[in-house]
Amino acid sequence: MKKLEVRNPFSAPVYYEETVESTMEVSKQLACEGAAHGTVFFADFQTKGRGRIAGRLWEMNSAENLSFTVILRYPGIENIPAALTLRAGLSVLTAIEEFAPVLKGRIKVKWPNDIMIESCKAAGILCEAENGNVYLGIGINTAQKEFPAHLRGKAASIALASGMEIKKEERFSLLEKILEKLYEELEKNKNDWKIRLEQRLYKKGEEVIFTEGAADSGKIIKGIILGIGDSGELLIMPEGEALSRSFFSGEITFNINL
């Protein structure tokens, strides 16, 4: 394991390995060994990178993208910032826009944990809590220009969307920007996060199909996305109902062309 010379405003180290099964699992081991709040573990490639839903893998080409986990330590569950995953997404969004200014205004946060460039997924965020720690896993399609057939038209990268040629070492500049934005968001008690998030919320004000709970729950709702609640829940006005409803788990499965 190598320590990188990457600027981290959390005043914690940034570690690197070329290939691991999962940055999340390595980070959990580092936490058990006493790693400090804000420690980052980054890898060029994950053989078993995972998404929010069991069975979904996070597929990325080696050394073309960013895949890392940040270790966050809090005294208790009440100290964990509200809507942490969504706010991390907002941090990633603003960092990407600074890194690739041509994308400004074209990026959205899709509830609960994706970053979209227009209608394609460019990044995903996975948040896990264990033994008093929170592990924030972030994967960003950065320089990748080719995707497997099943992801074409669904996945995007910064390079593809912006037309930029991104060198391998330039990923670390993006990583530094993300850590800077994440530190500001989580450590400086920004209370306007909900307003800022709703301004960049994917499909806000539009009609969607939403699956409540597990992906195979069969609980399908058609309605208009209204915004975000105080705890990060998704607010939807279901078709044919008089009152909006709050959802703490689920997925926007596909969009409706109105």
C-alpha cells in the first residue's frame, strides 16, 4: 500500500493500491487498524466493486477512472450529517464542474445515490455504516470512452461528455477537488444543503416511475418528483392522490415521456 501526495483537507492520509477487490473492504480494515477520520483509500481497479443494490457491480476500466472510499468517524449516529449520501453527491457534482467547466449546468444528482450527466450515469455513491464508522464509497467515470454493450447509452464519463482528454495523473486533481468540496459540505455545517440539492435534483418537477423499497418489491408508483425532505427522503406526488408521500428507500426505474 502506497501513500499518495494528494492534498486532503481532512488532514488524513490518502492511500493507494493498483488493484483490490473493493476499496470499501480495504477501508474497513484500515479503520480497524485505527485510520483517522477522513482517511482515503484509492485503487485503479476493483475486481468486486459493488453498487447500492445487491448483485449490481460497479464496472470501470483500470486506471481510467476514480474509485475510492473515505473513512468518516462520528461519536454516534446522531452526529452523522443529514442526507450524507446526497450531500456527497452534491460535492462530487460541484467538483466535476470545476474540473470540467464545459459541463456546468449539465450535471444532476439522481436520488438516492447517482450522478447524472444529462440522462446517463457518470458516478455512483455507496454509504455504509459499521461499528461507529461511516464508509463513503465513490466511483466516477473519468477518462473512460468505451463501455460494455449493456451500459452504452446508460453510462457516461467526464471525458466523453466534455470532449476532454484526461491523463491518468489528472484524476488526482479531481480527487483533491472532491475532497475539498466534501470537507466543506460535511465539516462546515452548511445548513442550506437542501435548497442547493433541490436546484440540481434529477427529474425534479417531472413525472417518473418509482419502485418503492427493494428493486423487486413490485411496489410501483407513478408520480411527480417534488423535492427532498429534511432527512434526505424523496418527495413524490403520486398520480391520483391528494397528498405527497415521502420515500426513504427505492429507485427511479425509468422516466415517462410526457
